[in-house]
Amino acid sequence: LTLKDNQKLVGTEYYTGYSGQEKFSKLEINLSSNYNGDHPLILNGNNTLSDIAIEGNIEATKTLVLVNGTNKQSQIRNVDINAFYSKLSSEIFAITLYSSNTILSGHINIKSLGDDDSVTKLIHGIFCQYGQTEISSDAVLNVRSTGNSYINYGYTHIQSGAKLNLSSEEKYGLSNGYTEWGYDQYQQDLIIDDNVELYICSDSDPAIRNIVADNISFQFGKNVKFSYKDIYSEGVKVTSKAGILKNSRLGISGSGLRNLRTKNTRCFKI
């Protein structure tokens, strides 16, 4: 299903969450291993995807929802994605924002899960690849994946008032910046405005991976309510001051992030 320029896919009577009465329009995608395509739902520019639930049992695809409108703007608003993957041979993304300008707003809930031990680390939530993503002030973004929950290899701006809950079972809750395969040719910024609520969790790796390199930055605003939990920490809550977070390419551990509270410039430069 391909949305061409200026087309919309809009459901009705949206109900956010995975429990309770189902009131939203639903799109079911079931793909066997014989499926030869990569992207069952494509947004090619100036599109709107809103007020809809997408449920999938996927055996063969690279991206469930691809936003591919170069230098065009699309909006994803009030969307639930509940996808289960099996028998995979490559990385999988619930949403890929490829060289696009995309606004994420309203309630967006994503489950991107699998049970095959050989591929679970390759099953991801949202991938900002060369794109420019605005997470709007009214956004409530919940992403749960077996692999990376949110990958930012482009530009992501989280506006004041947004709430994010990023959880991974096998990899990073948030992966920011990458220096291989030519990604370092592109600006890779994660900008977090004032008064954002951000919770990041990983059951296996550090909650955050932030690569230190040219063209990559991770910038906090003031009064960001930041909580994280990973293999190094049972849960730490931080209220940030404006600054740039820096750390090694191996990831930011719980012990490193505690330095936010003590203004230790090894990790957080005021």
C-alpha cells in the first residue's frame, strides 16, 4: 500500500492503548516468508497516517511503515503498531523515517517484538535514517522492542511537553549517532527541549548509546525529567540542566548518567 504525494490514510474513533474496547480502525498485515517486497506500507511525501491501528504477523520484510518523502513533510498521529516477527534473516523496523521530514504527534504506541533468539536483537522500533523528525509537544510516544527502541541516525527534535517511554529487551532504549557505513556524512542531532519527560529502559545493554564524533550531538534542555533503568542501574531519576551529553561509543552506563546530578563534565557539559 503506497500513499502518493498528498494522500492520507486516516481512521476513525481512535482509542489509544492495547487494552479496553477496540474503537479504532484497524489495518492487519500478515506476511509470509514468500513475500518478496520490503515495505508493505509506504508514505512517499506530504502524507498523513493517523487514527489507526496496525497489527502484523511478519515473516519477511525490512520495514513495516516506510516514510520516504525526500524534502517533503508527513505526519504520523495517533497510531498503534503491534507487530510480531518470526523467521527473519535481516534487520526489521516498525517505522523507518528515511530522508524525510516527519512530525510524530498524539499518542503513538509501538510494539515490535519477536521470539526467535537468533534475530531478536535485530527487531527495532523507530529508525530515523538521514531524516528530520519533530516529536511534537503533545506527543506521547511509547515504544517497546526486542532490539533498539529508537534509533537516531538523522535529526530528531523533541519539543517541550512531549513524553517518551523507550524500552528495549535486548539492545538500547535510545541509540544516537553512528559513524560507520557513511552515516557520519550527515548531521546526527538529538535535541531535547525544556520540560520533556523521558524514560529509557534496557534489559540487556546500557539504556543509551551516544557516539562521540563530528556531526553528532545529544543536547538536553532545562528541567527535562529524565529517568533510566538498565543493567547497571535499578532506576535513576534526573532533572537536567541545559547542556550536551557526551560519552564513549560503547554506551552510557547507569553510573555515568548519575554524573548529571553532580555536574561532572566527563558526561554532561553545562
